[in-house]
Amino acid sequence: MEEIRRSIRDEPPTHYTLEIPSFSLLSKSLMERKLGLYPNGDKARNGQDHISLYLVLSETNSLPPSFEVTALFRFFVFHQIHGNYLTLEGRCFLSVTREWGFAQLIDLQTFKDPSNGYLVNDTCCFGVEVFICKERNIRKGERLSLISPSDFPNCTWKIENFSKLEEEFYHSDEFCAADRKWKMKLYPKGDSNGKGNSISLYLLMVGKSPDEKVYVEGKLRVLDQFNENHHESPVKQWFVGKPSGWGYHKFMKLSVLNKLSKGFLVNDTCIFEADVSLIGVINSLS
């Protein structure tokens, strides 16, 4: 542990909350899962007479022995009288050690006194936030290559008879940018929470190696065919793992698209563009 920071805050934990009724019954046993709690203290690590709480790295059997995780974590103890949280923050390095936390989170005498607000009517509440800072396999290396940005659209996709489109989604032709193949994917009546109210537009990477990580900065755009007041949204995303896509469920409202004065749909024709203006590629070193 590099540093332990204690503070009080009003907002509840973002990632996980554990409420424990009948705490006195729990203190007769040991509960140790993703959030490892020792209600009578972890005596093996000098936690006697304290509540001990740990962050446990689970599902480690599938990870190589050389795998490391560096994380920033915060533990919370709810103050049931004041309605805020005692917050303890630390940074952990999980490699051979699969759990990290505080053997002396809070002393039992303070914790069990109802006037202190942590244990009221034999009920308490703990929480945790975890932010992964870095994951890596220490026996392998990676190479980062940066490709110079392009100053022009990599793809222009003209769709005629837009109002007559009946399929749920459509793909553009493949196009190349920095030795990679891409497509645009359009849902003319919307996808996910954009369904029925927006068009959805995505950038897809085609034929990517599963071990390759590709970073893209670019834009997705629909052209204003009257005044060049084009509607565009940025793309800033890592494409990792299997061939994947990224974009917008609500790229543009259908009410805006269909408004003739806006110039996005003219003579039942739409024109979309994709810029892939910067690409960084990470490959594993053999």
C-alpha cells in the first residue's frame, strides 16, 4: 500500500454496495468474496479488534501467472445518522497477491457503538469503487505505431431513395484507411435507444487481428447539401479484440433529418462521410 486517504463524502459508491443486516450473526463466520470482509478482524494481518475489508481479484484461474493489475480503489462505510460515507482510498498492485485492502479499516469499539452511526439496529452498509489503472502481462511486450492523419474523407456514402429503405440496417462499401479496412453501418430508423426517433450511425473495423489494438480519431458526418452546415460527431475510440464498431445510437433525430430546409435529405438522398484521421496500432511483440 502506497498511501491511505480517509475522507467523508455524501455520494454513494458507484460500483458496489453491501448492506449487512444482523451483523452480529455474521461476525461468527467469515465472508470472503469479491469484497472480502472479516467482521472480527483479520488477525493474521494484525487486524484484531478491527473490521478488516479487502478487494479480492476474482476469476484468476484463466489469467497467466505473470499477469498484473494496478487499481485505484475506495472503500465506503455508510454513516446512518449523518447520511454520508466514511471513505478510505488506496492504490493496489495485484499480481501474486490476489487481494488488497485494510486490516484495520475501523476499530470494533467505534464501529459497534450505535451513536457513531456505522452499526444501527445491527445493520451496516459497506461499498467499494474500483478503477483499473493498468493491466499487463509482464512477460510480453507491445509496439505502438502511429499513422499520420488524413486531411480528407476516407469514405463518402450516397444513399438514394432513403424513404424507401426497408431493412433494419445497411453497410457502406469497404474503404481503406492506413492499411485497414472499414465500413459504415446505418440504421435508418434507429438502433437501441435511438429506435423510432433517430438514425444510428457506426464506424466498423473489418478483418482486424484479434491481438491488435487500434486507436481511431475521426468523424462521422451527414452532409448539408444546401449550405454546408454539415452535422458531424467525433470518433475517439480503441478498437480491441474481435472486429467491432463504435458510433452513435442517436446520431441525428429523424425530425431534423426529414426537415427539407436543413438540407440533409434532398430529393430523397442522404450523403454520409467518414474520416479516419488518426490511427495508432498496438501489436504484441513476439
